[in-house]
Amino acid sequence: MVTIRHTGDGWTITHGFFAIMGGFMEYDGNQPIRVLLPEELESYSLTGNGNFPRLSIAEIEDKSKGDAISKGVVILQTGWFITQFIVRVVQGLPISELELATVALAVLNFVIYLLWWEKPQNVRRGVRVYKKRTTEEPDDGNVEATVGFLDALEDAIFGLPDSIARGPVTDDFKDSPWLIRVLIWPLFKPVDIIFPGRNAHDTVSVKRVNTFYPHKWDTNWLEYSIVVVAAITLAFGGIHCFGWSFDFPSSTEQLLWRVASISIIEVPFMFFPARELGRAIDRYLDPTSDIYTRVIPMLLLLLYTLGRLALLVLSFLCLRSLPPAVFHVIDWSSFIPHV
Amino acid sequence: MHPNIPSPDERWPTTAWRRAGLMLLALFVPEAVIAWALRQRQIATGLAEEHESESPRIEVEA
């Protein structure tokens, strides 16, 4: 007797991640046609005969370049670094500014790692899916060929002038001159990722999803998400504030460190008030424009960016004269009672 | 880093460039990467609920 057995309990979060990272690619024979967004999957299947691409979690995980060992190493390494940091504080040993900045980054990267825990890592090709067939099966055609290292490099180098001439583009500044777009891009791109503008759209590059797809927040989660991002920014700046009264090579550097830490912490508090201020100015000067609504928060972000740069540069500059106790190792045995 | 899947038509330098850019972004504005990852997680969770019943089926001889 033949029975039908389900191999799993349906889609997991891994399936969800795989679908939004561009995991399902429509094929015609051996030719990739376009990437399918999650809502388009209904009329496709792995063979062309079904009405949904049914893929097991094991098949998806098989595409991931991460496994228990690589995840374990990341957890152990980060965990060990943070433990050491905490124990140094407990034992009253000084910490270098570079260690502090690294801890701040490590904590945030760890959060990113956890958020992406189930996302398959570094997948290069999606899964082939086919539209439900109505006609005779076509010939398979040629499979993609490997391109040599040098050919690929040559293509990339000759392709470069094109992309330089085009320049970077953010939605709000599509029509600005090239130089402005280049200067503004590093400032605006990150904001664009966090707060997609009204015109934000997930353009389909046909054969891949956008780098930061999905671009839009799920509206049910929007307020919650903004609070989470703000809290994380706060934690990030807060960790840097820990160096408030560290030993600095000079008092200028100490002052700079303090100002830079504050310039990060202020963003989550000031961002929305700044936008309201900008909106008020716009309403007063010219109700049809929203230039100040955008420019005033941008000044805050400029401050943030300068603060981030300063903290990174300072943490290296401070290495030139460290308090000697920074080199003392932790006395681990003091944590074992009766020794 | 857990980037999205590159296009099958693009050559490795393009993919490498994108990855390098993401690394820089994670170094200078880690909040942006957190926002992106958080968004993906929320939507992936939603998709998992929506397609709860879609599982691969195999026929077994009993």
C-alpha cells in the first residue's frame, strides 16, 4: 500500500528567509528567467507539475555555507571576548579604547547574527522552479558555463567606468548632479535602509532580489521595529560612553571621545523632533516643499557619522600610550573559591 | 554577513564588491544592517505562518 507522508510540518522560518533572499528562480529548461517573490510562488513548482514548490528544510540548509561548527566558533569567540571584557571590569583592570569599540561592534554583530540565525548563509544559486506546464516540454538548452577568473576580472574592470558615470542613486536625489549624489550617498543610504522613503519600491533586477530586500517594513511591526532600532543605537552609544573616564593620551582625545559618544546617543532621541522641526519650517516657508523635513534630520546623521568615524580613529590613536595595566591578564583563579 | 542571493548572470567581482560594501556598512552603521535583518526576520516569520501547510510530500511503501 502506498501512503502519502509529510516530511515536515510545513514552512519554517528558514523557508521564509530562503524565499525573500531570492531562493526561487523561474527556469525555462536550463535558462534562468527571473527571481520569484514569495507571493508569486503559487503557480510554480520544482517539476512544473505542482502548484507550490515544496522544498524540505534539509534541502535548503544544504545550500547554506554555515553549519553547527561555524556557528559554534562565532558564538565561542564572541562569547569569550565579551566574558573577558566583563571580568576585566569586575577585577578593576583597565580596558583599552579599541577593546571597548570592538565590544560595542561585537554586541551589535551578535544581534545581527541571531536575527539571521536561520537564514542560509552565502547561497550562490536559487532553486529551479518551473511554471505549471500546459504544453509539451521544451528542449533543455545549454547549462550556464563557468567564466574564467581573468575574464571575469576584465569584465568587471571595463564595466567600472559605466557605473562610475552613473554614480550612486538614492530615491530622493535621483535628479541631483553627479557630485552631489556621490557626496550624499554615504549619509543617505543607511537612512534609506532604516527608513525607506514613501517612494520606496522593491525594484526587481529580474534575476536577483535587491541587496536590502525587502525594502519595506511590515506595517504591523513598524512602531515596534523603530523602537528596537533606536534601543540598539542607544546601547551602541552607551557602550562607548563606558570609556567616559578612561585613561586617554591627552585631554583633547578624552573630550572628543565624550562628544562622539553623545553624538551617537542623541540620534534616537532627536531624530523625530528634528523631523518635526523641519516640517514646521517647511509649513512656514513653503508648504509644497519638504526640503527641511529631510535636511534637518540629515544634519543629525552627519553628526552621527562624524561621531562614528571619530570613535574608530580615536580607538586606534589611543594605542600609542596605554596605561600599563591594560597588559595585565585576568586572574582567573580568583574566581575559584577556596584556592 | 548573510547577503541575499546574487544574480546568476553576474560575475564574481560584482558579488565581491557588494559584500565589501556590506562589511563597511556593518562597521560604520551597524544599525542599518540590524534594521534590514530585523525586517527580513519579521517577513520570514510571517511567510512561515502563511505557508504552514506547504510541506514536501513523499510516497512511502507501507
